[in-house]
Amino acid sequence: MVLLLDTCAMLISAVFLSIVGLVAGVAIPGLFMVAAAPWLDWILPVKEGK
């Protein structure tokens, strides 16, 4: 019974940590890119005509 409870706790922790990892790895850098996009467009303008 203890082994079953330990396994359930480990699975719940793994799911929680995967969600936290997804947010930290994708959402937070995405927010910074949204804030940095106007600056990047000003510094490195897109060349048209090709």
C-alpha cells in the first residue's frame, strides 16, 4: 500500500513539474520576445524586395 501511495505522489509531482517546466521554458521567453519584438524590428529591419 505504501508503494502505491509513493508511486501516486511521484506521478503527481512529475505532472506538476512538467507543467512548471513548460511554463518556464516556453511561456516566459515568449513574453520577453513579445516585449522585445519592436526593438528587434527597429535594430534589424526586414529587407524588402527579395
